[in-house]
Amino acid sequence: MGIILKSNREILKMRAAGRVVCAVLDTLEAACVPGVTTRDLNRIAERELAKANARSAFLGYRPGPVPAYPAVVCTSVNGVVVHGIPSDRVILREGDVVGIDFACFVDGYCADAARTIGVGIISAPARDLLDATRECLDRAIAQCFVGRRLGDVGAAVERHAESRGYSVVRDFVGHGIGRAMHEPPNVPNYGMEGTGMRLKAGMVIAIEPMLNAGKPDVRLLSDGWTVVTGDGALSAHVEHTVAITQEGPIVLTAA
Ligand code: MF3
Ligand code: CO
């Protein structure tokens, strides 16, 4: 299947979905305080979805012979890289870092974003990892001009992560997005400048760098979803849905 280019009208619909995603993440971010469970975060996200008349892109999602995803948000604490399942037994504590990943459909179009939040006061190394991960996403977005290539996007993430002393997770990648949460192309967080598909006006992609403080290797837990660092070191993940236009990138999931 090829790349599905979006019209300006479709990009506006995705912007509407992106505004909902951003508002829900704002609410979740404010709720990331000591004592809150990740299940509480899921309940908050369910309530916000209902208020916005939006449909979860995660609940029941089943990308193959795996259990359907059972929640509306992914909550990935400390050494969990991505796809942590909200639980009553996971209580946020001061110093934790929690990745919150949320996507929804509004009027048939999807937007997808993630942030990694520090709970209370976090250590200097944890803060540095969060800052570096965010910088990688900014540098990737800065490559999102017509005529640049997917390899330029990946290389921007990889180069910055490694210059800051972190490793890039290779087992998961960003993706095209539109009427479905996952469309072609894959958007890796590594690559070589000047290689890969050229970006075209009307492409919409979700860019989602995952950085590990230790080695890049990850492991899947027996629940079929939770992805953890192989060495137990801290990990961070951020994501935005970005439209490529003749006028430059539009971050659809920003405020
Ligand atoms: N934002 C993630 C992605 O782009 C989360 C999807 S996993 C799900 O793949 F099961 F929760 F949907
Ligand atoms: Co995504």
C-alpha cells in the first residue's frame, strides 16, 4: 500500500483531533503526581475522550496475533520504553518518569502524541534524558520540509541522541497516520542523510523517538505489550503528529 496524501481539508480534520490529543495530554500531565496510579490516568483519559466526543485509537487495538490493547492510554514508567498498560498496582512516586502516549479519532481522522513527564522532583540524569528526547523530536520536526527525506529525519534523531550519550531504540518506529493510526511509511529514529523516501506535501507522519540511558536493546513482557529496556536503565519517549506542507511542517498535536 502506498502513501496516502492528505488534502488541506483532511489536515484540518487531523488538526482538530490533534487539539483533543494535546488537551488530554495536558490534563494527564497535570495528574502525574505522587500517589496517583496509572489506572487513575486511564480513567482521566476516558473521561476526557467522552467530553470531547472522540474515540480511542488504542482501546481494542490488535496489530496481529496479540491480545487486544486493553486501555485508552499507554503509561510507561522508568525502564518501560513504550506500551505500558495502566494498572492499579503501578503507583507514581516522586522521582519517577512516566511516558504517556495517547491517540484518538475525531470525525474519522486520527492524531497520536506522547510525552514523558517527571513526577515531582526528578534526578539530574533523568531530567537530562527527558530534555534530550524532546530535543531529538524538535530536530526531527525541523527536517520536515518538502524534498527532504525520511533518512534526514531519522539521522537528525540518531545524531542528536548519540551526541548526548543516549541510545536510540530501533525495534519501534514512527508511522504515517490519517484515517488509520498506522499507515505507511515507517518513520525510523535512525538513518542516513540523503536516503529514503522524499517528503511530499500532504504527508502526515507521527514521529516518535525513544531514547535509552543504557543500551538500545528492549524486551517484551509476557503481557504481550509492555516493552522494557533490556538492561533496566531509564527510557523516554515523545511523539507528535506532523503534517508536511508546502509552507513547512505543522505540528498537529501542539497547543
Ligand atoms: N502511539 C503508539 C503507536 O504509535 C501506541 C500504539 S499501541 C496501542 O504505535 F496499542 F496502544 F495502541
Ligand atoms: Co505513534
